[in-house]
Amino acid sequence: MRQPSLTARRVAAVSVSLVLAAGAAACGPEDNDAKSSGGDSTPHKGGTLTVLNSNPQQDFDPARLYTSGGGNVPSLVFRTLTTRNRENGAAGAKVVPDLATDTGRPNKDATVWTYTLKKGLKYEDGTAITSADIKYGIERSFAPELSGGAPYLRDWLVGAADYQGPYKDKKGLSAIETPDDRTIVFHLNKPEGEFPYLATQTQFTPVPKAKDTGTKYEEHPVSSGPYKVVTNENDGETIVLERNTYWSASTDAERKAYPDRIDVKSGLDSSVINQRLSASQGADAAAVTTDTNLGPAELAKVTGDKELAARVGTGHFGYTNYIAFNPTVKPFDNVKVRQAISYAIDRSSVVNAAGGSALAESATTFLPNQKSFGYEPYDLFPAGATGNAAKAKELLKEAGYPNGLTVTLTHSNAKDFETSPEIATAIQDALKKAGITVELQGLEDNDYSDTIHSVKTEPGFFLAHWGADWPSGGPFLAPIFDGRQIVKDGANFNTGLLNDKSVNDEIDAINKLTDLDAAAKRWGALDKKIGEQALTVPLFHPVYKRLYGKDIKNVVISDWTGVLDISQVAVK
């Protein structure tokens, strides 16, 4: 995915303060239940919740947002056909109905999905929400001037590949039918058993055609959720939400909507955010952040303070940091070289470089180790905690490099503790023990992203990461390993340029399954099969540690987003 605003453009391509902006063992949050705030733990309605963020909530239009599970702030305003289950830990990785009565009814081969809307759904102006509004909301997301959202619908819907949106094409998408005001039917090009997950994206938000103001819609989108926008300044830097009086809890089992008002203040330095949350003075006592983690130094201070430690929410988002190989570049065309590097990695030093074991957990699988992804434990090239230099040297000799070799590792100069110099240096030190001299090539963040995501410029050996668009193996493995998703003249994420028919066929076979538990097991097995080719070296899954104000109640952190869900929060 891309982030938790978990809403970065591709969590894979862009580091999230997320998630989003967002891994590891499928465990739930620690010290993050309502009682951790002390006093009366019962959540009550009323008050103002303040959100302190680094990144502005830009493009506040459901067509343009790229979120995981509908996002955090966006999901207070935009309801969708389905949504994420708002519960702690693994239970929160499930998809549940939102505007619809169920998560969707597929035909036999999952190429047609039908939804029925709940009765009594209304916008902020009291008018009824209809299936035609959802169809129109999806159609406008195809308009070039409203681009930026999840790309799946263009690929999945019949006849949608060249559709340019309702402003240019008044006929609309014939692949979406609305036989009556409460029924909507989707016709897909191929079986997609995970369509209910996609229906959590904000593109499935209803938009009344009569109220559509095009590129200005983000200034005041019409709310279908518990809150409406009363202020949106400086492209999402300041957003004020107040209650949508026409929202009914009887139609929405997921959003609690405790506060009367929500003030979102963005563009703040991360250290300032954590200082304000720590001090919890004035309005900051009822404040949270949806995009700013505690760094290693800050976490050390917090851990030594019992009161502050009780106000740290811990979460896991489906996200993997890894080394990527381009097998078209020598010497990485030799699988034994890739295996040697896999054995030589010192994951303990990498985890320390990422902030320590409290902020990163070592990984030997590409899939995050959560049940919903189909996680199957494996370690194909066991390096132990500190690397197996002897085995690496043995493989290098077999590969024709008895005296070792020199390689270049490309990384980002961004201080993100993911693809940054600290991680690269830890790898450099580990590989030196195996006779591999690593020269580091640091690039500024934009140059780094452009370089590694172009088939024409992709290096042979570089740091990368990937995050979940939703908690399943599908959007995790397919973009990276499906050969049909190799993009030669655009942003490419299949870093190993793998085009293996058996892998492609298995992806298609799993996509036909509507039993998501059965599909998860297949994704786990496929992860291991792909891992045998040593096209990546999984390094670690991040752990998210975030402070919240002393008057915050009802903290819920799911394994879907890994961060505090503000739809559940109450203020003292």
C-alpha cells in the first residue's frame, strides 16, 4: 500500500511516517487500551480532539486519496462500501461492511460483485445516499485532473483501461450497474476474490453529482461520515471537522465519533509534535498524531518515565524493508552471489541502525509476519543474528569470486531509518566480513525514488521497502513479483524483473479465491517459493511507537494500519 495516512502515494515507493506512515509478529498493541490513560476509562461524547501531524492532509478529495483501509482522518468524512474492522491487533485486519449490508456477494468465479446499501444513509445536508452516487464517485476518480488514487479499478473493471472520467465521457462506466437506488454491481476483467478489500478505498465514497465542484471539491467534500469539513486551509495544513448531524450510528458500527470537534494541525516538525504530546499542556492534553513516530532517542527518554510510557501506543503495519537485486546487472545475475549476500547479512546491526528492537523486528520472509498476509515462517539462507560470513565466502568461491568482490549499494540520504545511510552502513560492515567490499551511493530522496523505480536506471543492489494497500498477500507479492506488472516506461516496482509463469499462474489462481483464509495460506506458500530465487533479502519490519495526550481515551490500534484509529478516540 502506500501509507497509514498510511496515505502516501505508495508506501512502497515513499517512506511513511505511517504507515502507512506505517510489522512483525502478529501481536497486538501494547499498553494502548483505554485504561492506560488513568482515571475513569469509560469513553464519553464531547470535547475537541487535536491532531498534530507532520504531513498536511493534501488532496482531501476521495478520488485523489491513496489510503490503506480508507485512511485515518479521511475515514471520518468519507464512508465506503466496506471498511476495516476497528479493533485492536489481528482482529482489526478484517474487512467489514460500511455503507453496504455485507462485504459483497460474488458470482461463481468472482468476476461480478454485488452490493446492497443499508437503509437510511444520508449526506451532511440530509439528502439520501444512493448507489448512483457511489458509481459517480468511482467514475470521477478516473478523471486525469483528479488522479492519485489507487490504480486497481482501471485494471479490474471491464472496459475501464482508457476511461477518462465523467467530465469528458458522459456515458460513464458500463462495468458498474445501478439497477436501483440501493444496488450496485461491478463487472471485472478477471476473478478478484479480494474485491471487498479494494472497496475500502476512498474511491468508493459516494459523491452527489450535483455537488461536484471538480478540483475544488476537496475544499468542501460532502460528508457521508460522522464529521463534516468546516475548514480546510493551505491544502490540508489546517482542517477542522465538526459533527455531521445526519450521520446515524445505527448505520455505522465502526466509527464511534466521540469528540464534538476535531482540529487537524499539520506542517509541524516531528520533534515539536512529540514534545507537545509529552508535555500535554492545554489543548495538547487531548491530542494525538496520525503520522509521527517516536525516534530512538525520544523513545529512550519516554521509556524511563512511567507516566509517559503509559501513553505510548504500539502498532504493526504490513511493511517490509529489504535489499533488492537487479539480476540483469552483474554480478547479481549469479544466484550464488545473491545467496552469499543473504547469508552475510547481520540483522542485529541492521535492527540497531533502524532504531533498535523496540522500533524494528528482524525479517527473513518477504511477507509481514501477520496471519492476514498468510505469513509462513521460513529462513532459506540462515544467517543467524549476526551473519554467516563463512557460508557467504563458500558461495562466493562457487560463484567464481574466491577473493571476494566489490559492489555498489544504492540508498537514500533521507533520515528515515529505512533506506537511509545508517542501514546501508550496517550492511557494508557485515558484508566486509564475508570479503565483499561495499561502496555506498547515496541519493537525495526524489532522485533515489526515480532511479530505483525505472527499469532503465535501476541499480543492481539497493535498499527498498514495501507496504500493504490492504492486509493480504495479494497487494504485497503481485506488484513486486508478477511479471505482467513490470513497467518499462514508468514507475516499476518489480525490482527483480521476475517474470516466472508458475508464479504468475499461482497469483491468478489465488485471486480466484473468495475464502480469504484459504487464500492467505496460498500467499504464504508462494512467498517461500519466490524467496528461493534470492531476489530480495528481507531485513526488518518496523514497529510504530506513538505518543498520545494524557486525556485521550479508548486507544485502538489495528494490524491493518498499525496506528491509533481516531474514529475510536474519546477525550476526557
